[in-house]
Amino acid sequence: MSRLRSLIGQSPAIAIATLALVLSFVGGATAATVSGHGTKAPVVWHQLTLTNGWKYGGFGSFHAAYYVDASHIVHLRGSARIGKASKPVFTLPSRARPGHAISEIIYASGGIAAAISIGTNGHVSVFDQTDTDSAVRDFTSFDGLSFSLG
């Protein structure tokens, strides 16, 4: 015990770092014990049907799909290209529609600033800063987009 007091007296920073390390292990074990009840349900992605001439985006990306998690968050993934400008890419089913209209920034071909609009009717449209929506029509990704159903 006297060695520990001597170490703390000589280098408080080492003592604090050691204490933080010990507490992080204890906290991690507690979190693992609490969350370890039961097994996680696997994520089931539901394919979306592209409309208005929109096609799978290719380039090894996912096909357009969604899932709703246990917290009622809708997650999107996939890509699309070539469709009609200003027309919905797909329509979300009623169980995955937002309670209010949503607009988010998305990735489009060439790094052009683009956006996605998700209506309460489930229509999902994309647009960009060009007059023809050429960037989103060349390639649009939905990966990483999510929104709350509430």
C-alpha cells in the first residue's frame, strides 16, 4: 500500500490513467452483463421496387431496401440511377413512412450537392442543383439514411 501511495504522490497522472483504465474494464463488463440478455434479432432488409424508370445503381452497391429497427427508426440503403427527373424513385410501404415530410442531403454522382425528399405518402424523390437532375440520375446512394417514424 505504501508503494501505491508513493506512486500516486510522484505521478498523479499515472494514477488517474490507471484508475480510468480499471473503471473502463469494470464498466465494460457491467454493460456486457446487462446487454447480454437474449440474442439480437437479425436485421431483415426489405427490397424496394424502383419506379418511374429508376434502375439499380450498380457499382457493387446494395439494391434499394429498408428496415425498421426496434426503436422505430427506418434505415435505407442501396442506390438508383437513370430515372425520370422530379419523379419518385420508390414508395415506402405504410409501416415505414415518416409522420412528417423529410429532406436530407445525399451523395450523387460527381459529388454534386443533392437531396432526398421523403413524403408522408411514402414517395421518395431525389434532386440536385442542376436544371436536369443529371447528377442524381447518373447515380444516387441511399446508404446511411435513417429517420424516426415518430
